[in-house]
Amino acid sequence: MPELELATGGFSQANFLAEGGFGSVHRGVLPDGQAIAVKQHKLASSQGDQEFCSEVEVLSCAQHRNVVMLIGFCIEDGRRLLVYEYICNGSLDSHLYGRHRDPLAWSARQKIALGAARGLRYLHEECRVGCIVHRDMRPNNILITHDFEPLVGDFGLARWQPDGETGVETRVIGTFGYLAPEYAQSGQITEKADVYSFGVVLVELVTGRKAVDLNRPKGQQCLTEWARPLLDAYAIRELVDPQLGKNYAEDEVYCMLHAASLCIRRDPQTRPRMSRVLRILEGDVIMDSSRMSTPGYDVGSRSGRIWSDYQLQHERHSGPMLHEALEGFNSKLSLNTRPNFSERDKARTSYKDDH
């Protein structure tokens, strides 16, 4: 704890980054010069403890260039802190909706969509512990690097989901505007709920509109309801963010709109898996709307090819389940066993997606 106090300047306002539902985030610098983000959970509660444990468990097993990396955690004197790599360019929402910012270029929007899709595909289909459902996919939880590489973050609501099984939550948690209908109405949760949320994010990337905006006219306040008929008609000119003017690649916009229209289908069984969403975004899928709309159409299969070597190489960092990890850290932040960032950076620059 003293090391984190020192790193963040006593969690000073000058190092304050953000405030979330379960605590605040501050920037810090470790003695070796490594920039970090420290998430400090609010006073202990059963829900807060559950969120903290979930985030540690999930991120201890996740190693991917498009998933934020957990360096360590600290539990001391009733305080619970998570230490992440610092992502310098904020979150996607600040670039789409932040004041005093230039409009986000189309090339950046396309890059963010592809990277976030790869991160979700990894969580759903390629993580060595099985399917991880994020449950809170939205622009606030997509962090952006200096060169607009996206990283999926904030795993406080994430859950492991046995392959092919449907979980049922008695208490629906998430963000209005991104909740899949089956989850909002009956608490049913599978990875297809993430697919729905990601579809909303895709619509936001194309339109520059918020998922929910009460300042807009009636009928336009809920993004998905306004966009559905336009998506069905592939009305690009009506959907594309006016701030882009004509500075966008029409074929990429078409692919993104097609992926979005499939993702936000009301029936979860007819939504594609993230592996197929990614292929559509990359332009690798022939978009025959009649075939894609068939309820029984095969919308994706698992693939474990992409990061298997990298995962094996870094298995020592992923750790066991939470109780073993807590013993290993001895209730203190361990800085001797944190991941090797030179390897992480190398992975980011040399990564090539194997189709």
C-alpha cells in the first residue's frame, strides 16, 4: 500500500482519471518508471467484494493484446485496489462524445471496432478457462492507446459461462441502452448478450450518437430503436456521423452496419458469434442477407489458434483461482511477479490475426 500511495501521489486529484460505480481510478508511476492505473474500490460491501473478486479472477486468466492487463492487486486495512497497465488515450466515449475534441476519424473507428471485436472473440471463444461474458460492453469500457488500439477493460461484472449453457441472474446489472432484451427481461445471460452490446457500440461508432440520449427528439432517444429501420435499409447516408462528411470508406461502413444489424437482433439464437462478427468487419464474409437472416444459419464456430502459444508462454502470470492468488500475493501487491511489459508490447506490434 505505501508503494501505491507513493506512486499515485497519495491518490491526489492531480492523478485522478475517472470515477466508476465501484470506485475511483488514479494514474501512478512505479519506481521502475512503469505507468499504472490504480482502481480503488469503495468501502467493502458484498456486491463490491464480488465485483473485486470477479475482476481479479477474470483478468488473472486473460492474456490478449486487446484486453487490458492486470499487474497486481492489493488488499490491506479493508481497502481493495487493482493495478492495471496505464492506457494513455482514455476511453472510447471521450473520443466520440467528449467536448473540445476533433471528430474521431473513420480509420480510427474502424481500427477500434476490429480490435474490440478481437478482444471479445478471445474472451468468448479462445480464453483457456472457457467462455467469459463481459456483461458491460460499452464505449466507457473500451480503452484507447496512443495509436487508437482498443483494449476491453472493466471486468467487474464479468462471469465465466460454461460452453453452451445459459445463466440466469436474479438481479440485472449493466447499463441501460446496452442490455440485451433477454437479459433485461428475464435475466438470461450468455455471450450473446455481449454480442448485442457490441452491436450497439458499432452503431455508435458509425453514427456518433449515444446509446441513450434524452436530448434528442422523441423516437430518436433510444439509438437501437431509431437505427433498426435504417439498418434494415442500409441507409448509409442517414446513419453515418455528419461530422465525418464524406471522409469514410463506404465498404467498411457497409460491413460495420451489417455486423451491427446482426448483433442487435432481438432473438439471441440468431445473433452471430464474435468470430463471425470479426470476419464481417474485416470484409471476409459474403453478406447474403437472405441467408444470414435464416434462424438456423450457423453463425460461427470456436477457434483456439490465435493466442495459444502466447498463453502457454505467459501461463505463469495467469495464476490459479482467487484464493490461491490471494495466498500468493499475501494480501499485498506483488511487483516482482508482474507481467513482462516488453513482451506485451512486442506482442502488440507483432500480432497478426490468423484467419
